Amino acid sequence: MTGSDGRLVQTAVIGSRNSGRAIILPTDADELTRWRRRHPAYTYWCGIELGGCGHELSDRLYRDKVCHFAHRPHTSCHRTATGAASADHLFIKDDLAAWAGRNRLKGKVTSRDLGSGPGDAVDFRAGAAGQQHVRFQFSRLAHTEWQRARRKLSGGSATLDWVFGPGAAQPETMEELYDEYGYLLRFRFETHGAVRRIRLRAEDPRRSTDWVPLGACAMTPAGLRIPGAEPRRRSGARPSAEAVVGRGAAPAPRSREEQVLALREALMNAARFRTRSTWEALARTAGRDLLGLSAPDRAGLLTLVDQDCGSEGSPLLSALIRTGEGDPPPYVGDVVAAVGCGVPATAAVLKRWCQREADRAFAVYGMPSRTAPPRLPLTSDGQLAAQPSAEPAQHRTIVHVEGGPVLQYAARPKPKGPASVPGDTEIGDALHGARQKRGFKYAAALMALGEKALTRLPEPQRTELVAEMATTRRWLDSRPDTSAQKSKPSRRTKKAANARKAAEAAKQAARAQKARQGKRAKDPLQGARPLPGVGDTRPEKKTK
């Protein structure tokens, strides 16, 4: 039996329904056989801490498919997470307990259900009265929810470190932590046999530390320390707008020129970190007096920021602004038109144009910088113009032969790559187009570009590209000319096949022997009376 949504159950707990000792069942038949021999007395349960029903499970061994756990017949279970990662919150509790013991820390580990299951978060508290707090965030939190939780946890802690799992941090949360600490703490898991072990690192949009095991980290008076991480608070970090409001400080009124300079600096800083920001996130660093501006006022301010970009060809910094859904705000289209870059006809054209312009800004202002792709031109009716061909002009040679001159064209050099190499933010759209046009070779080349782009893209674009690459990989694997991988036959199947082959060979040998016997030459005189003297072998009598 599989999970309620058809997925195989790969994780369970050992011993009882309330156990916290998790296991990933070996998927290979031989590995599961060895596991059974080593642990013959183990019982497996759909544990309560896994969000399961609490009933006992059986381990199913298969030679022709993946081994997995199964519920007993007539068991009802509504557990939603059944894959290898569904027990990570239990594996991290084991790692933290062992780490605290080795470092002689008096720590307490607790898993939290924040609304979607018992593995939404794991808290580790150490020090006197648990004043040092580390939260490992598994589920994705809205930025406002994270802010409320952070204020609540900070009130009872001397230090608070927030470590995010894959896809658990919102872009606004990342930007706030980048601005305050200079980096973001991340974790992931690696599978080792029947368990998974945690790895951590500190990262920012420019670089990241190496993934290290928990044993390489240390709990200091300033909080969790990861090898290679920079000092926890940057010297130039400014308090957030919410913090300023909380202290009741009234900002001094600024001139329009000061607002333009502050906004340009904030946008260039976002481009340097390869991130696209919301207007509210920009206001936290450029000044909270920008929060109350209307859409026309924002467009006017951004036009002054980018007034020279249309003529000079510099990246349009306004293209870095996005809404909470990741799309450019409508007033960015007014800025594009005001600086002389054209008038986007639709929201889709504006989004595509801003994606290329954001990639250009990342290339110019990012660390390290790289060659920026060309700007996407807009036609008079607001559509994206077709890209000009980059093929060089053919060279002609006149050869004089008998009968008159003949024109010969020099051979065109073979291109070294695609005619138009998409930027980092365009690879997802290019993959979608390749699937629509069934461009298998082009899609395979884009997948290689996508692997490199994942290390440079910020979190929202990185997540979208990962999804497109996964869809494309499944599409490539399902091609008609791609032979399906055959499952490894079992020993019993091989033995039966060999027996069938031997029996068939014996039958063929018997038929051949019978055929040879039927083809023997027959006596032409069989059944006929012999002529006189023919066939008479008696000796003649001698005359006396």
C-alpha cells in the first residue's frame, strides 16, 4: 500500500508509534536483505511524529521494483509526506543531541508544528535557561509571519539564529537578513544508508561558504558559528524601517535629489547581490519616506534614477523592482517609455523585457562582473523585436576558368554554440519554448546552461528555474527514442528463462533428428519383382 496520494512510503519510526527514531528503508532488494539480517527484531510504525496514523508497517522486498513500507490491509492513513525527506526533522534532532553531547552543551531539542505538520521547524536551545536559540525552518513562512515569530522569539533569547531549509525563506526575509547580518544561514541533508545527516553553510548573493557537517560548527556567546562566515553584523548595516518606527524616531524630510540618490544606491546594491526587490524592501534601506508614494510618484522618481539609461545603454535599474508575485509593477512600464526604451504592449512583454534587463544589471554590477547580454529591442507596436542574425557576411571569390568567371562562396564557419545564448533569467522561458517546439538538442544544451545559472540566480528565479529544469528533464526522459531502463531480473527469473531455453533447444534437436531419419534414400526396387538373374547371389554350380 502506498501513501494517501499514491506515493511510496519510504520512512518510518522504529519500536513504537510514539518513537522518534527514524529510518529510511533501503530501496534495493539486496540491501534490504542485509538490513533484515542485522536487525531481525525491529518493528516499524507510521509514527505520530511523522504525521502518520500510528499503525504498524511492514517492509516489502521486491526484485523488480523499489522496496518500500506498506500499511496492513484495511488501514486508513492520511499522512501527506512519505518520501525520504519526510523524517528530516527527526534526523536533525538526533544530530543536535549528539552534537550537544560532544560539546558538553546543555541543550534541548523540540519540533514545532506551525500549521502544516510536526516537522515545520525544530528549535534548539542552549545556555543558561535556554537563552541561546537556534531555529531550523523547514516549512516556508510568509515574510510577515516570520517577522512576528522573530519578534516573539527574540524577546526571550540572548541570541537568535534562523537557519533555513531549501525554499523556506521568502525573498523579503532574505533581503532583510542580508542587510542586517551580511549572510543567510542554510541547511540541507545528505543520505547515508538508512539515515540522513545535516549540512550547513552561510551564503549571500555573491558567495557562500562550503557545506559542513554540524560537528564543524560551534555555539559561541554570539550564537551559532559556521566556519568561513564573516562577522555577524556588517559595519555599515542600518536599522530597518520597522525598527525606526518602533523607536518613534521621525525622519528628517529629504529633497527629491536625496531620494533619487538613495534609491539608486539601494537598486545598485540589489543588483550587486543579484536580487530583485519589492518597493517596500527598497524603502527599508533607501528611506521609509518612500513607502507613502503613489504609483505615479514612484514612476517619476525612478525615471530620474534611470534618465540616462536609454541613451547610454546602461541597465535599467527600475527593472529590478517586482511585486510579491515576482512580476514587475505596472508603473515600471511607464519608466521604460519615459527613458526612451519603448512602450511595452502587454504585461507579458514587460515581464520578459525586465527579465533581460535584470540579467544585464546583475552582469554589470554583480561581483564578479561579466559581459552583459544585449538589450531586447521593442517594436513600434510594443512587441519584442526579432533578434538579428549573428551570421557573418559571406565572402565572394571570382575564379576565372574557361568559359567565363565563376563566383565561389567561402565556407561559413560553424557556430560554436547556439545562435542566441539566453541570459540567466531567460533560461526558464527558453526551456519552455524548446519543449513546445520539440527542440530536444537545444533543450539539452539549455539544461547545461541552467546548472551553471543556478549558482548565480537569486532565490525567486532560482526556484522557478529548478521547476522548469525538472519538467524538461522528465520530458527528455520520455522521448520515444529513449529506451526505458530495464529492471534487473531476479535469480529465479534468470533460472526459469535458462530452463525454457534448454527445453526449446532439446525440442529443436529432436525435430532435426526426426527430419534426418525421414530423408534416408529408399530402395528403388522395393516391392517389385526382380528380373531374371538380378539379385541372384547364389553360387553357380560347376559342370562335371
